[in-house]
Amino acid sequence: MQATIAQSRASPVPFPVKARNHAHPPSDALLRLLSSMEIELITTAQAISPMTTRCGPTLQRLLEQHGQDHVVIVLKTFTETTGNADAMIEQAILAVSSVVRAHPSWPEQVSLWLECFDSIALRELVALAKPLKPAGELARSAIAGMLVQRLKPIFEPPKPKPERQKSSEPEPRREDGAVKAIEQGLILLQHKGGHKNSRIGHVARQLGLLRSEEPSQRMRAAKLYAHRLDLVRFLPQAVLFKLASPKLPQPIREEAERILAAGGKLTGAMVDTMARRARA
């Protein structure tokens, strides 16, 4: 990673930022910190560009709650990585802050942390999370989940499994199946609001989704679980779609989610059995 700040990648989706209240106006300490990092605090009337941010109140809250060192590593994640210097918007800042606090040992490896973000386009992740309604906490959680999904294999690589005799049981499904389906659902949701259904079909074909039910399955999964990727990341896609199905009663869905949250295994047959039991 070069020491100088790289030019920002162009984002395919604009990111309008609404005016924030000023319950936490920027303190002198925050202004000095931003100045030392050559970050300009701008108003909502000004266009966002590299090394600028409108998030003074958000950064002030982080400074008061978590201290200067925390704010510095959060901001360096944007300013010292390729293409992220113009992504200092609230949802992205809060998502990075969440990951830093949840996994403090990762950013302690500063060089590796920044190198990882050289290949992560934060504005693209914000664009993926944008269709989630209501915005705010759901979008922040979804972005944080997508960051963890990308960073965990690097900072916490899986330990090699001991050799064992071949079994007739199928190999475990890869964890990226559910994550990929949810990210495809987020892409489809971007095109749902302002376009006719034919546009959804075009985007679906570009994603390689040829069966008619596939787009709706992925969009439902994204709405329910994009902000809770850790809960469903190891599920096969077929089980994820059963769990997100509108036909599944909500109490059964919640029971299945409790099994997953406790670290239990969930199969499609288990979901079907629970649903039959509820209808009996």
C-alpha cells in the first residue's frame, strides 16, 4: 500500500446525506484531530470529495464514547486506503467503528488492516446496504457484517483440519453460499424501487439467476438477514431460502433463529418439521 493517499474510485451510486442534528457539535479536540489528519469538515450543502466528511456530530460521539485512538484508526481506514477517502459518510464510519470495537485485535495489526481495506470499496458496500428499510441501524449492521465476512478469513484463518478417513457423509457447505445470495439480493433491491419488473429480470440474468423464483428468494433473504450475516453465513442457500420464505410462520422463523444463535445446526428438514408441527 502506498504511503500517499490514493485517488478515490468513482461510485456507481450517489450517496445523499441528510442534514444531521447538532446534539454533538465538534469540539476543539475533534477539530484539531481532523486538521492533523488533513480531513476537512464540511456542511451538508457542500459536495463530498476525498478527505472531506459531513459527519462532525458522529465523530464527536465516537470521540466522547471511545476515545481518540479509536477515532484515529477508524479515519485511517478511509484516508490511508485505496479509493476510500471520499467514503467518510455516517453509515460507513459507524460500520467500521463497530468492527474495530468487536474485533480489537484486527486493527492492532495496522499494516495488514489497511492493506485489507485497499481491496474493499466502502462506498460499494454502502450502496449494497442502501435498499434496506428502515435505513440507519439496519444498513450499518449489514455493512459491518459484510466487512467481517471479508476480514475474518484473513485475521482468523481457519485451522487446518486433521486428516480423517473418508466418510459417506457430504462435505459441509461453504460459508459463502448464503452470503453470496444475500449480496445478490441487495443488488436486486437497488433496482426494484424505481424500475419495472423487467429491469429486475435483466439484472437477475446478469447475475446468472435463470429460474423465476430466484430473484425473489434472494431479495427476501437480504431484507431479513443482510444485517445479521453472522447468524446465517454457514447455511446452505436452500435452507436460507426456506427460513426467509413468506410461507414460514414468524414464530417458527424465530425458533429457527434461536437454534442458529445458540450455535446449533439447522437443516431444511428441520425447518419443514417445525412448520408441520406448528400447523398440526
